Amino acid sequence: GDIWSELQKVRCPTLIVRGLRSDRYPPDVLARIKRERPDLAWAEVDSEHDVPFQAPDALVAAVRGFIGTA
């Protein structure tokens, strides 16, 4: 399936961690995800697309925060 139909299948609490300097998804795609799935949690960190390598501490903090609220 395509990303949109697959995204609609997600039924568990979900955190999307996005690097602010990533060029992976254009703004219109990000806006559509937020519009169609307002229940998803978001964290934006100062990195490019490879968040675990470029901002590991920020990733861990985002996940810890999410787990504390999930």
C-alpha cells in the first residue's frame, strides 16, 4: 500500500521524531500527516534526517517524554 493507507492502519500511540534540517519530506506532506492524523505525537529535533546518529540525546529525551505521556 501507499504511505497514506498504511498510516491510517496505525492504532497504537505513535511518536514521529523529525529532524528539523531534514529534507526528506516536503512541508505539504508533513502538513497532511498532521491534518489526517492529529492523534500522532511529534517531536522535532535539531538534526538532519539521521536523528539517532546526529542527535541521540534529543531522540532519547523525546522518547522518554513520549513514554511518560503514552
